[in-house]
Amino acid sequence: MSANGKVAIVTGGSRGIGRAVAEALLGQGWRVHICSKSPESVERALSDMAGAVEGQAVDVRDEGAVEAFVRSVGEAEGGRIDLLVNNAGLGVFGPVDELSGEVFREVIETNLLGAFYFLRSVSRVMKPRGEGWIVNIASLAGKNAMAGGAAYNASKFGLIGLSEAAMLDLRPHGVRVAAILPGSVDTGFGHPSGKSAGQGAGKGAGQSWRLQPEDVAAMVLHLLTYPENALPSLVEMRPTRPPK
């Protein structure tokens, strides 16, 4: 597939799945804009990718900051945004009775409200043009609850619902919305241990059985190859050979 000249936004694009998606798109000739909450993480990613991408620090929980970022991308790209990959995420795991309201709120605001703010803002650019893709990186945790996953499960169940409703709203206008639901991905994202990690915090040792960030990136590229009359709205991904 050649997509030279097309424009993408990848949230949480400085590392992990988002970084893999950004690099995959660059390899296909896309102009890519990334964001991440950490200014240092964005600067490292921009340096590593040798100026091939644009990016800045954005807290996806900040509605105004999201709107300003999308507006700046649109202005820089002549009003064109062809793809949004909603990847920014936060995982905090622990028994439901031990979760603070602050922590629960942070997970929901990052994983669900942040995705909504970006989806809404970008769809307003795509809808008048009659085309575009919005890909939400959800999780199998959005369909399968787990002990210790109250905050994360709630956010990802919500993200799938948001994605499906947005798909129904936007497909009559040529904007296709899909959610990718990966299982275990080797990013060091977080585990049901009470610890938290941002999406793509770094790969863990001995996790070769897991999906790789590049696997999810390949699925994003694959979705973009579908003809205009076809829309896979929910895509589940699992490791082929998990531990017994």
C-alpha cells in the first residue's frame, strides 16, 4: 500500500504500540504527528526518528489541549487528517476496594475520555471531507473482566462501546471507525500487581510469547487496505502460543 501524502495522528506515539504504529506509517509514506503526556518522551521519540515525525506533549485528559493539538495539525497539513490512532493509555491494577477515586478517575479520563476528545475533534475534520479512519486501540480486557482490573476493564469496556457507537454515527459520512482488541502485548504496560504503567513503558524479559507492538501496528496497516465498502469494526488479536 502506498499512502504518500496522507496525514496521521498517533496518541501515545512515543513508545510501545504507538511508537510501532508511527514507524510503520512512516514506512508507508505517511506524515505522522505523535503526542504523549511526557515532554521528555516525545523529544526522545522525535530524536530517534530523526525528525521524520512531528509531535508535542499533550495530556489527553485535557479537552482544551486535545482540541488545540488537533487544530495545530490541521493547520499545518492544510486541513487534512486521514487517520487517528487512539493509543494513549494508562493501566492501574488492584482490588476494587483498594482503588482510590483519584486513581480510578485518572484511568477512565485517560483511556476513555481522552479517546473521546480526540475522536470527536478529528471526526469534525474528517466528516466534511467524506473520508478518514479512526482506529481505537482497545483491549481484550474490554470484553473479559479480570480480578484487579476494575478501573482498566471499565475504561476498555467503555472504549469499545464508544468506538462502536461512533462507527454507526460516522460511517454514513465516509469515516470508518474500528477498534483493535489486543491480548497480551510485550510492552511492559502493566500487570494486575497494583502497579501502574503508561502504554508502552518498555518490554519485559521472558515475554517472547506475547504479541509484539509491531504486530498491532501491522493490523493498523492492514485495516487501511480494506476497500471503501468494507469495515472491520472490531478486531481481536491474541498470542498464538501463550503459556499453558
